[in-house]
Amino acid sequence: MASVSNWFSQVSAVTTTAVRTIPQRRGSSLATIAGIAGVVAVFVAVLSIGEGFRKTLRAAGSPDNAMVLRAGSDSEMMSVMLGDSIEIIAQAPGVARGAVETQGPDAPFSSAELFVIVDQPKRTTGGAANVPLRGVSPGAFATRPELKMIAGRKFEFGKSEVIVGEGARKQFSGLELGTTQKWGVNEWTVVGIFSAGGALWESEIWTDARVLQPAFQRGNSFQTVIAKLESPAAFDTFKDALTTDPRLDVQVMRESDYFANQGRTLNGIIRGLGLVISVLMGIGAIFGALNTMYNAVASRTREIATLRALGFGAGAVVVSVLAEAVLLALVGGAIGAVGAWIFFDGFRTSTLNWDSFSQVTFAFDVTAPLMIQGAVLALALGLVGGLLPAIRAARLPVTAALREA
């Protein structure tokens, strides 16, 4: 026990001395901190794109809602259902009922929907972007109670009117209240702006599906039906009724499950890009840390040799050099993570959802787990950058080091 206590005492003494001498190497130490801060900031910022995108998709899915698509379809874009199927789905057991605009006080809470893409220029670049235009049925507002009008009014069914999600209005030009756009064969007037608690719907433009069908020559077809269930437990009853009905060829899933699976392609690209960028920048940061720690060892040659001559072990010297490297790395990591949170958290942008080939507006989401991952990355960079200098310090011959100094 005495030897273990003595070793810890040596480590504490040597490490304390090393940390106290950091101001003497201010320039190289600051360069290392800045390099690692840059790596962590980029790492956290890039991955926050994926976090924000997933958050937007998760907010769109409700366990109370079921989503019906044509059997074998991977997404709304690939699904087609004829109008004859819509009433069968709406009247299936398990669907909640209540007052619905234009349909009476005891109507099913279901919405047959049509999804098309329209070109609209981005505010920042002016380039054309694929903006989703969703045709909905009167029950749509009952299935998405989080949708709130923040300006103007809801569109009137039967008219060429649209309401625009808050995210779409901010990211794309020509979608202000009162403006008119020509999509398909119709001219559409923006009569309202809505929010949806940050959900996917804020990226979209909504209108009456029955008006959208002839404007884009879709006949009497839809792509999906969203049904609000009496409770999440009613899902199996609803699903079994539809999948066993010989008149239908559909698949049924919870809306939350559908959106949880969306965006996997983009998330894979983002994570891969973040890894590549972090590795390339991390290599540079490691070389910076190596240079700093080699300079630290060189400037402390006499000190290290004296300590060794006094009986301090090589292990204590190794730990002290690694501790200095880790301290600089963690300071840089903290600066980088906090900087990413300050400058990027909540920053709104849009990107292409490869599963629907349309733009999705979302906000960067710098989460606590991401900041912790950044700190772990900084720690790894510090350990790698300090290892070789630490070994060199431990192997310094005492007599040669004293003469060199």
C-alpha cells in the first residue's frame, strides 16, 4: 500500500508542476486548444444536422395515428390508392369519430391525402427546390391537433387556396400571406400560415386534395390515408380489419413507426460526412498536440531529469505529460462544444429528404449527448497526441538530459 501511495504522490507532484508551467508555453498550448476546439465544433455541428432532422421527423409521428399505404410501398411517393378504398378505410373499426368540418358531428377522423412536388426558389440562393404540396381531406386537422394557424385562416375546401408551414415560408420565397403561385394548371392563393410544433408538416404546403387531383391530373387517386385511432391499443383491430379485407391491398403501420424509418439515407450521409471531416481535422489536431507536448518535454528536460534523479519513477512522468495533453484537449473540447451550441443550436435550414425527394425544413439540434461525444473525441485526441511525447520523456537518460539542459 505504501508503494501505491508513494506512486500517486509522485504523479500528483509531477502533474501539478507540469500544469503550472503551461503559461510558459502559452503560444503552442493555445494553438493546440484552438485546433481541438475546431475539430469538436465541426464534429458537433455536423452531427446536430442529423439530430435536428430526426427530431423534425419524430415530431410528425403520433402513436395515436395509423398510416395506410398501398402494399409494398416504401414511402408516400411510391403509394397509390384509388378513391373506392378511402371510405372503406375511414369506416374501419378503431377509427376515432367526432365533429369534422363539412362532414358533420360524427365523422371519422381520417384524411385521404395526395403528395406532389412543386418548384419554389430558396430565399438564400434563389435556386429551385422541391417543396411538398400536400392535398388533405377535412379530417386532416383532427388527425394533427398540433397544427395551429399563426396568420390568416385555413383554406376553404373546394377552392384553390393553400396554407403554408412556417418553416416553408421562412426558407422559400413567394409563400407570403396573400401571394399567388401557379402550380399544375391552377393558380393558388396563400390564405394562411401554420405551425406544427416543429414537426415535418411545417415544411409543407397544404390544400384540398380534391382540388389538387385535377390540377395535377391524378384522377380519383390518393397516396395515403391517416386515421386517428380511438386509442393506441386500437391499432391491431384497425390493422387486422384492413389487411384481411379482400377489397383492399394495403399495408398499415403506426405513423410514429413510419417517420422513425424515414430519413435513414440522409442520416447515414450526414454521419459519414461528419466522420470523414472529423478524422481529417483530427489528424491535424493530433500533430498540433504532438508538437505542443514535444515542446513541453523539451522545455522541461532539466526538470524531468532532476525529478528522475530524485527517485521519481518513469510512470509518474508519463502520466504527467498525458495529463497536460488531456487538460489542453478537454479545454479545447469544451470551447468547441459550447461554441457549436451557441452558434448552431436552433439554426434553421432545409435539405433534401432522399426518401420523399422533397425539401424538409428543420433546426440544428445540439444535444447534451452530442456535446459529450465531442468531449470524448477531444479526450481521444489529447491522449493520442500526448502518448509519444510522454514515452520520450520517460525514456530520457538522466545524465544525458542534465547535460543537454
